[in-house]
Amino acid sequence: MAPITFDRNGFYADAGLRIQLHRRRLAKTQAEVAAALGVPRATYANVERGRQRVPVDLVWRIAVLFGTSIATLLPEPIPGGRVGGEGESLSTGTDLLAYRLPSSSTVISPSSSSQSVKSGR
């Protein structure tokens, strides 16, 4: 089995965006969430910006705090997703390279910044 191509930076940027969207829906500030989690605000801000790897226990605590599942905070792999420059495609349909926001038809490509969102199918 060939190794999965994985864009770690894109993954954390997407996860951070999801976490930020949930926080904003709850009308909470970064400082409020950070205090409830027991982490510095700067650490939490870096999580939302995708600048920092997020320990699984922190994702779990965020899910509990937001009243949601862990799955809604992490990017869902799209089998056969495409990432890369123009004309660049995957070698097999089993690579997992693109992520879908939950309950939406919006797809975020890990090669783009978390601010650049592409419409899905």
C-alpha cells in the first residue's frame, strides 16, 4: 500500500477554521474559550490559525466545551480529493488530500490558505 500524501499544515489550518466557526456561533471570545480550556489565549489563537499542532485531548475538551462531536472539529477526508497546482493530479484515487466542512457543500483544499474556500460539488 502506498503512503498517503498528507498536507499537515493544511489539515491544522482547516481544523482551526472549524474551531473558530464553532466558537463564533457560540458568541464566545478567544479569551473566554482559552480560560475554560486552561490554556493561554495566545495558544488558543494559534490553534484557530492553524499555527500549532493540537493535542487530541485539547480537541476533546474543545468539543465538550462547544457541545459538539470531535468529528465536527476535524476535517473529513474526501477520498480521491485533489490538491496541488494547476494540472497536478493524484496518482491513485485512494489518496486523502482534500477536506470537507461539515453540513456544507464547501470544500477547502489544503494547498490553499484557510481563508481561500472553494465551492464543492
